[in-house]
Amino acid sequence: MRVMVFVKGNEDTESGVAPTPEAMEAFEAMDRFTEELVEAGIFVAAAGLKPGKDSKRMIFDGDKRTVIDGPFADARDVVAGFSIWEVKDMDEAIAWAKRCPNPGAGQSEIEIRPFFEVADLADFVTPEELANPRTGERGKLGVA
């Protein structure tokens, strides 16, 4: 199963100022943890994200689209970074997350969310698509 691990934003990640020595230590610890994930075959991808001031949100209301410029009111509603992991199950994802260094100074938060996989959509796809989810139908399904 694939999961996305979100690192939630906070005032530090949203400030856009140069990282403090403590933040640099956190980055280095996260790099070491990422290497452990790579060595264990868990790691798929990861990236940090720029602060909300550089972001846009889009509100959909029927056919209407409204673009809102960042920054956004509550830093905790912003994602500061993400990782994608390939794990057996949610228990394994939690076990790895417990080993994760604190992504920031003080209290930090991560969220683990599973991806929809082709098997989750069995009622909506053909048996052929289930048998070979990486074929040309992949784009239609939006999953891999």
C-alpha cells in the first residue's frame, strides 16, 4: 500500500526566513531518516514545499473558479512537505512515522493518508484494468 505522509506547516515553516541552526539540525536528521527509508525499500518520493505566501488556493463552486493568494490564515492548515512511502499496511506506516525525527522545533504534526489503489476501485473498473493497472487505462483511473 502507498501512503502519503504530510508534514503540517507551522509559524516557522510559513515565515520564509532562513533556517535557524535548530532547523538545520532537523533537516539533517530528516535526511538520515530518509536514507533509512530508502535502504528499507519504503521510500518513493519526498519534497519540502515553499511557504504559503508563494501559494494559491482554488475554490470550486459549480462552474465558478476563485483563486485565493497566500499566505493563509492558519499555518496548521498548510502542508510544508510530503513523502510517499510503499508499506505493507497502515501499521507499518505508523511504525516508520514513530521513528521519524521531529520535523521542526517544538511541537510538529504529520498526517498519514493512504492512496486509493486500483483494487479499491474494483466496482468501477474492468477486470482487465484490475489485472494490469499500469496499462493505457492508468490515466483514466488516476492511480498506479
